[in-house]
Amino acid sequence: MPEGDSKYTSIKDLSNEERIRLVQRIFSSVTDRYDFLNRLLSARRDVAWRRFMIRKLHFFSTHRLLDLATGTGDVAIGAAQEHSRARIIGLDFARPMLEAAWKKVIQSDLKQRIFLLQGDALNLPFPDQSFDALTVAFGIRNMPDRTRVFEEMQRILVPGGKVHILELTAPQSRWFRRIYLPYLKHILPRLSRWFTKNPAAYQYLAESIIHFPSPDELAGEMQQAGMVEVEKFPLSLGITYLHQGRKPG
């Protein structure tokens, strides 16, 4: 475990820069168990959530998708399999994640259609109007300056292109929150200790979900950033939401 992570206490104590560095260390340290823990801790619902988002993608101009915070490549691979004409670029700031994703891309025989890059969501290395669609699955929580990220998202989309944000959230139902929040705060971090050398990763996961804006608040941020036709779809009793917004034009 990186020394800094062992002393981690709360995301409320971190500056934006410290949080970004922490997230990069965390995701670099859990790569080898990342897919397994996603399936285990979500009871495999993460597979269905990604599939729901992928089926809503629409390609009409460039036939290109940017998968932001691509991680180990599940969305990029799923999108390539579902949309046969699409070309996908997966971008992430953690190189170990990209290395794991590339192995899966090769195993899926998709290396001619999926390209992986290490990069920063605050400064996307693409020209204006390069993509029909943009996805980010379980990554927007880790981007403190969402205003800047939303600006970059819209810059690289063609007019009429859509942003698709899949994210965990604290349930809005009071009775379900009473069950789910103790799971996040206590059970999930303890489970993670059995399977990863960096349990701080799942302490951070729990806190980042609890402190993330509500679905209505996130939709409001997207609208304030200039997106139109913003929609939100609750999944699995509202523990996950898909948000969609279109770039005007």
C-alpha cells in the first residue's frame, strides 16, 4: 500500500490536487483485483449498468466514442461489440489500468477499433467536435473540477452529441439509505481487506459516493454547463444513475 494511502482519513481533508493524486495511486494499486471486486461488491450489477448505457449510444457523424476514465476497458469493449461501426478511444490517467485494458482489447480481437491513451479529463488531447458520444462510468466522482470537465466534454463533441454519465450514488429513498449507507461505510471496506492490499481504495469509494451530489444536483450541474435534454435514469433502486445530456446544435 502506498504510504500516503495508509494515512488517508477523509476526502473532506484533501485539496483537489491531493485528491487527484490519491485517486491515481489508488487505481494504480488495485488494478489486478479491480474487475473481480467490481463484480463481487455489486453482485454483478455493474455489468448490467454498463450494458444499459452502451445500448443508449447513438452514432451519426464521426462514429467515434470517447470513453473517459476507461479503467480496464469494459465500456470501450462493450461499445465496440454492440456498435459495429464505432471507433472508440479509451482515456485514463492510471497507466496500470490502461495496460490491463489493452490485454482485454487484444483478447477481444478489437485492437483495430479501440485505441487507449493516458490523459487528463481537464485537458482532453483532441480537436473540437471529434466525437459523437462520450461515456464515463464510475469516474466522474473522482474529478473534483466537474465544471471544467463538462466544458471539455462539450468541446470535443459534435453538435447534437451526447454525454453519458454512469455513477454510483447514495439512494434517495430513506428506508433504503438506512440499509445501504451502513454497507458502504462498514461492510464494503471490511470485505475489501480480504481481497486487496489497499483497503483505503474502498474507504475512499464509500466516502466519494456518500459525498457525491444527488441525481437532481448533478443534472442541474450539467444543465448549468450548457447541456440540453438532460435525462436521468435510476438503476437498481437508485444506487446507480445514468445521466445523459446533449450538446446543443
